[in-house]
Amino acid sequence: MTDTVDLSFNPFMPGFTDNPYPHFAELRESRPIEPHPLGFWALWRYRDVAEVLRAKMSVEEGRNSSRGPMAEAYERALAENGFEPSGVVSMLDRDPPDHTRLRKLVSTAFTPRTIAQLEPTVQKLVDEALDAIDDAGSVNLIDTLAFPLPFTVISVMMGMPETDSFELREMSSVAVRSLEPVPDEETVSQIVRAQKGLVEVARNAIAWKRDNPADDLLTALINAEDSGDMLSDDELVAQVILLYVAGHETTVNLIGNGTLALLQDREQLELWRDRPDLDENAVEELLRFDSPVQMTRRVTLEDYAVDGVTVPTGTTIIAGLASANRDPEQFGPDAHRVRVDRDKARQQVSFGAGIHHCLGAALARLEGRVAVASLLRRFPQIDLDGQPVWNGRINLRGLTDLPVRVR
């Protein structure tokens, strides 16, 4: 390994978004607990990441005692685009008691029993996609399976009105870049315009649903009440955007990244294909091997000690989920390989932990299991049919193109 004494996390280095894992390995070894020059701290080892996810910390950006370098750029972009956010954010970015209240109002739609009842619907959608793939012979798997499956499922769950899925996909793809370091003001402006567009989509959907109530999640959110407490209009918008975007963006990455990992390791692909008893564990391993969300953040509410180092109060900590999932101290010397029968696969931290553990984890697992297992068994000779293309994102890192042939 090269000299890494002065190494810092640098997601803008050439090739990082195609393969960040060599850089993560260097960081785990040389700077596992890093006070970064950009003003945050970063943790890269499994034990530190797992601990901070369960620690009593904040997820609210306002708790940060220092403004990030792009804060003024966002303020200018908001003003230039005539967009005045309500200041209300989704439960993903709220602390208790607000987080507790919002999650309680939403969680009834994501119980294990409710999600299990979706399996026939998911299987039907997957089978229809596989029929189309069979007819074509060669396809971009992102466009034919990885994107339409979770997008359709969350649309059906929520009871969303018909919308331009391509336009929504484009807006969503840009808006989620707010979750990662942004290098320039033009990108910030694009993010703000996309966020403004998503707010308009959500408001229109809510207005339509008030006139067309049904047995679905959006109607339930509109009518949700807990001890006389209901979601305000702005809270409704924030939760709808979160569920609609998070409900498909991350699962696209699970299906796409996971399928590519197996296509690049034929032995593991064939092992899963021939062993239905590995279905659930294999999905955990795909989540571990190439996390759909690469990192998350917390803000310290008091001085936080980690491995003899003190992180000051009011500091943003970046927890490297993807790096932690490849830590050989936790997962063994072959942590850099996909192994669908790995004993510790379920210890992956891709869904976070603690009170902010991903609400949609069971749904993502279901969609990933049915989609990938069905694909491998329907097309035993599936193989790459060109060069995969990554989406260039640092955090929600996934593929835009996964060309495959099935015969």
C-alpha cells in the first residue's frame, strides 16, 4: 500500500464513484477516526460505525455548531429559484419527540405482516419484467427491472396518481445528491430545482388523494391521527417525498449492484441459483458487499469519545456504512468478496441502526430477494453484455446501465 499518512477522505478523486472500496480500505487502516478538513469527522471501521449508529445523537442539521461550506450556496440557489422551503423536514431528519410521532404515524404500513402480504404482487411484477427480458434477449437491467419494480411497488402502496415516471426519476436522481458532498454551485442549483419539482408533485398527489381516497398509504397518512395529532400539510409533503424517493432509489441500487456483483463472481451466482435455502442470507450479503447507501450522518449532542479520541459537541459525524461493511475485522479476510453463505452477513449496517433504522428494510429485502433470485433461476446463463455504467453519486451509489444478455 502507498504511504497514506496524510490521506483524507476524498470522494472527488478520479474513479472513486466507480469503486470507492480501495480508498475505504486505506482510510480504515490509516485514518479510521478522521477530523476532516471540510469540518466534519468521519468513522470508517465497523465497530465505530455500529456504535455511533446506536448512540444518543441528533440527525438535525441545525444542531451543527458550524455552517458547512455549501450552506451559503444553497441559500443563494433557493432565492434564485424562488423556492421557500417550509422548514419542515421528513422523519429521516428529525429527532425525538418529532421523529417518534412521525414514524408512529407511518410505520403501520410497514409492519412485517403488511410487507409479507405484498410478496405475490412483487412476484407478479418481477415475472412480467422477466417475460419482457426474455422476449428482448438483451437489455439494460436497470431500466427493465431494478428501477420499475420498486417504483411501481411504492406507487401502488401509496396509491399515487399516474405520473411521468421518467421525469420523476430524473428529479429524484438529482434531488438525492443533497445527501452527499457537492462540489459546485451549479449542482446545488440543480438540486434545489429538483427539490422544488418534487414538492409540487407531492402537493398535487395529496390534493388528488383528498378527492380520491382509497385503501392506501397516502390516504392513511392524510387521515392519520394519534391522540388528536395529525400531520400538517407541510409534514405530509415531507413524508410523501421521503417515502416516494427512498422507497425506490435505494432498492434500485440493491438490485443493480447486487446483480453485478454476482455476474462478476460466477461461482457465487451459481451457488445462490442452486440453493433456494440461501435466498434470505444472500440478500443480506448483497447489502453488505455493496451498500445501497454508502454513508450516513449524526450530530453530537455532547462530547463523544471514540477509541480514545474526543469528538466535540455540535460536530457532524459521517458514518461510513459501506466501509464498515467491508471491514475484515468484522467480516473476515475475504470481506472484499461477495459470499452468499456468509455467516455474519446479517450484521451489515446498510439499513442503519437504533431509532433511525430504515423503516423500509423489510420491503427492500423482499424486493431484492424476489427480483434477484427469480432472475438467476429464470435465466441460468445470464451474463454481462457490455460495460456497466455507474451513476456518479457518492452516497446513493448505483448503476445507470447494467447491460445483460439472457440467451
